[in-house]
Amino acid sequence: MAQLPQSTTRDSFGSRFGVIAATAGSAVGLGNIWRFPYIAGENGGGAFLIIYLVFIVLIGLPVMLSEFAIGRSTQRNAFGAFRKLKPGSKWFLVGIMGIAAAFMINAFYSVIAGWTLEYLVKAASNQFRGTDPQGVSLLFSEFQSSSWRPLMWTLLFVSISAFVVIAGIKKGIEKYTKILMPLLVILILILGVRSITLPNASQGLQFLFQPDFSKIQASSIIVALGQAFFSLSVGMGTLITYGSYIQKKENLGASTVSVAFADTLIAVLAGVAIFPAVFAFGISPESGPDLVFITLPNVFAQMKGGYFFALMFFFLLSVAALTSTISILEVVVAYFTEEMKISRLKATILASIGIAFLGVLCSLSLYNVPEISIAGVNLFGILEYTASNILLPVGGFFIVIFVAWFFKGKLLKAELSSGSRFKIKYYPYFMFLVRYIAPLAIALVFLNGLGLV
Ligand code: PHE
């Protein structure tokens, strides 16, 4: 089969490693280091981890590969891709839903990313040194009660993401992720080693690795599914958009497996760094979104070279957050530039203003203005829950259905094999997953959550 044509005008990732680094940069972020531990903590630990891993393999991988194939085949944004493959149909709505999810996720994500910047400054000014667990909690609550600091950091973070996205794909996104992501992995490994040598560390490891299924409720299963989607950056067209920048000669299947593996490994390693410390310092594993911020500073305070490690950690965490927000922002910007024909600069500014506005409201709703809520749940919680646990899985459901039943077999095979360049022995398994297992599993999790099965 002939090589598929590569559009020459579109920006693209420059190399194999660049693709993996940028996609892993999108996948690895606060989802792994902030969200995974706190959610696993709230949902009982070990058993949650197992359900999560099953979802990554049976649902996450096929959705990821489907998105890549749709994106690279059409060379379009999340909305335009469906339009191109199925003109005149309602499939573009999946793209629209993704763009809505992108706004919501970017807003609450930028709030937490802002916290990492505050903590970077705290680390630089040596504020963790000599503090005990109460002191660390106090640092956190003092920061949260400030009327302006969390907002300032959110706005700064939104601006930095905008800056990188304006710079474009190769020069912006790819350049930074290639160096910084591997560094983050090394640092988390070091923190993990320090954490498991703390007193009582074994309790933390038990919590994370010893499954106790009696702690699992229907709600935990939905949350595990949402976390799998959130962490892999799938279900909203981020990887359709990134897929559209991948060169035709890259092997999509291999990239998918590498990225999902790296993402999962980093979440587990983050758990290994955090849970032993949770038990060693008498912190509740159910502390919620605050967990990382009230746990790790204790580890730094007790560590030789803690100053240096704290500084590196919060720097790299901010970078990891940045490589994720730019991928979320890119979904919206690609849509604006390609479908509404406005410049990259204008599109980015427009989207960022919307995100900043929503982000400020989210931030206020957490501590200082809890009245910004619906039915007793603050805006932050509403956006986080709706986007991760509903919009992403629903998006993923339609994406696999689309690939299984509406994406022409020949075109799909050509895309996955890069025009017969690669052997795709996995194809029948992939088809089985996208046709039956993934959509059924998503549907079952939802019905179960609604109490219907
Ligand atoms: N996967 C990212 C993280 O784990 C967050 C993200 C979600 C990015 C959805 C893109 C799309 O931090």
C-alpha cells in the first residue's frame, strides 16, 4: 500500500521521541501526582488501584489508539476530524463535547497548577525546613485563606500555558517536554526511596498494594474509570489533536503502549512516594485535594538535601502540569484556528480569558467563597467530577464506537500500520476491544453508578 500523504503545511512533532515526550507530557501531570493519590486515598487504596489498572488496559489503551488514528488520518482538530470522516452526521458533537470538557478541565487544573507555583516559591524560600506536620498543614491553610495569592498563581499559570501554545508545536511543546519529563521520573524515584525508608512506611505500602474490595463502592468504580481517562488524557480529543501532528511514519500502536505505560508507572510511583509518608506523619489518606501539599513537605523537611529536592520537585511538578495544560488548551486553539479561521494568537488569548475566568471562580469556590456551589458542591468539585467522570468516559464511549463501526476498515488499517510500514498483529484484539469490551464496560460502569445493575 502506498505511503499516506503527509500534509506539508501543518506543524508536526519532529521525531519519534518527540511524539512520545509530548503525549506523555500531556498524560503525565497533576493527574498522576496530585489526583491519583488523593482519589486512591479516598477510595480505599489497593482495590482501587487494581480496578484502575484494569480500566487502563481494557478501555484506556483502545480509546487512546482510536484517538490517534482519527487525528492522524484526518489531520484535523477534534471537531473537524469527525466532520471530515462523517460529513453531514451528528458525530461532530463528540468533538464539541471534548472542547467543552477542555474548558472545564483547564479551569480547575490551573488552580492546582497555581498551588504548585506557590509551593515552588515556598521551597525556594526554605519554608519547609524544621516544620512538623502541624506546621506543614498551617502553611497550606494560610495560603488558602489568602484572598489573592491562589488567584494570582492561577492567572499566572494560565498565562504561561498561553505563552507556550502561541509558540506552536515543535518549538513550544516538544522542545521543553523532551528534557524535563525524564528528569521528573528520576526525582519521583528518589522521593519514593526516601518515603519507604520512613518509620511506619510499610503501612502506606500496604494501603496502596493490599486490595481490600470491601472498601469499594459503586461510586469508586466510576471514579476509577474517570481517573483512567483523566490520567491518559483521553475522551475529549486531546489525542485526536496531538495525533494530527504525528508524522505518518510513526508507529501509533507502539507510541500508545509506551505512553500508557509511562503514565501508569508514574502514578504508582507517586503513590509510593506519598502513602508511606501519609502514615509516617499521621495524615489522613482521605485528605482530598490537599493531600500532596500536606504530605510531601514533611518528607522534604526530614530529608538530607531536602531543600534541593523540594525545589526540584515543585519545579518539575509545575512543568508536568504545564505540558498537560498546553495539550488541553491546544484542543480549543486548534478548533478555533481551523474551524473559525482566526489566528493562533487570537485563538489562544480568547480561550485563555475564558479559562482564567472560570479558573478564578473555581479557586474561590474551594475555600474563600464556598457559596459558589450547586446543591452544596463547590464549583471546583462540580467541574472536576462532571468533566472527568462523565464527559471523558462518554466521549471515550463514542470514540471507540466510531472507530469500531464507522471508520472504514481499510483506512483504519492503513493508518495504524502507517501504510503497511508496520505489522499490526494486535489489530483483531484492538477491534475486539473497541467493538465490544470498551463500550460495554463503560456502559456497565455507568449503569452500575446509577444503581441500575
Ligand atoms: N492527563 C493529564 C494529567 O494527568 C490531564 C489531562 C486531562 C490532560 C485531559 C489532557 C486531557 O495531569
